[in-house]
Amino acid sequence: PREYTHRIANAKEELHFLMQEVELSQAIICVLANKQDLPHALNFDELEDQLELNMLPHEHRIFPTNAKTGKGLEDALDWLCMYMKPF
């Protein structure tokens, strides 16, 4: 839907702006793709393309999630714990 296109464009703009900060130069990006149970949900390739994640030098991963059930959140948190590096 058109509403999601606008939201994703805003998210991309904010993400790319933030990732220019020196303090975030070593950050990893964990994207929680909520509502993957809905028929019009973007697949991972579409989401990665629209967010232009490959244009960023940061390691990233997209996780399918469902906020109502909590599905996918544990996998995302496990990935974050595994790949986060201490300062």
C-alpha cells in the first residue's frame, strides 16, 4: 500500500542520515520486518532494496517478525548479541 511506501522512504532517509554519524561507524543494523503474516508485506529483497541497505557499509540483517505473537524477536535479539562488539 501507498502508506507503507511513504513510511519506508522516511525510514531509509533517517537510517542513512544516522549511519553517517561517527559514533555509529561500527554499528550493525537489525531490521525487524513486522507484519510478515500479512499478504502485502514486502519480502526481504524488496525491503533491503527500498531501504538501500547495501549502500551502507554496516553489517545488516532483516528478521521477519510478528508483534502480536512475538515471533522472530528472539532470533533478532540472538543475532544482535552475537554480532555486537564492545566499544
